[in-house]
Amino acid sequence: MAFISCNSTTKSTPKGEFKKIDLRKTLPANIASIPDAQAQEHSKEITVGEPAAKVLLKWRTFKKENNNYILSVTIDIPEDTQGIQLTDASIQDPINTGNIDSVVKTNIVLISWDSSKTGVTSAGVYSGTIKATGEFAPL
């Protein structure tokens, strides 16, 4: 989804950690207390907006018996962006895409962006799903 209006300001986002989201409050108590050091990290580099900005999604997962959970999500900017500014990032509440005997927590990641080029500003939201099994899919 994108919106267009007139604006001559050039936007950018500096490299580094953009946002870290702790999802432990959505987990059972015996899983929520698992330290990050015991979790497995997954990552996916994506491009967001126009002009394209590189974004690195990282999520930490934990498996207990047949159940898979997401503990946290970090959104990093590996290099300064030019002409685009990331404005926000959020995670929707987890859903189980497995079954009752084999839970696979899945979250939708939303990253908002705003850019300017040649006097025109456009903005939108990038969305994708991350699974506790380490899979990623753009929406």
C-alpha cells in the first residue's frame, strides 16, 4: 500500500538497530522465562519501500517438545538508507499455524516507510510473516 503527496524533503534512516520487540508476554510462563542465549536465531534480509532500503529481520525462537515459539524480533538497518525513512515497526499478535499437538507460533511483521524523490513523497507499509520454525514469507 502506498500514499503519494508533494514534499521536497529528503529522508533517511541511519544504520543500526531500528526496533527490538519482546514477545515473551504472549507466551506461556514456562517459555517466557527462557533466556535469549538458549534460543535459536533466524534472519532474513528484505527490501522495504521505494527507493528500496535493506532491512535485516532477526527473530529468536525456542522449541519445547513439539511446540515452537518466537521470543523476540529485532529489525536492523545494515546500512544508512538514502531517500527513505523507516517510521515504525510492529508485530501483530501471534497465531498458531500448527495444530494443538504441535504449536507453531507465527507473527505478522509490519514496517512503515516514508520517502521523497523529485518533490513527491510516498509512504507505505511492508508486511511479512515469520514463523517459530524459522520460515519467512512476504505478504
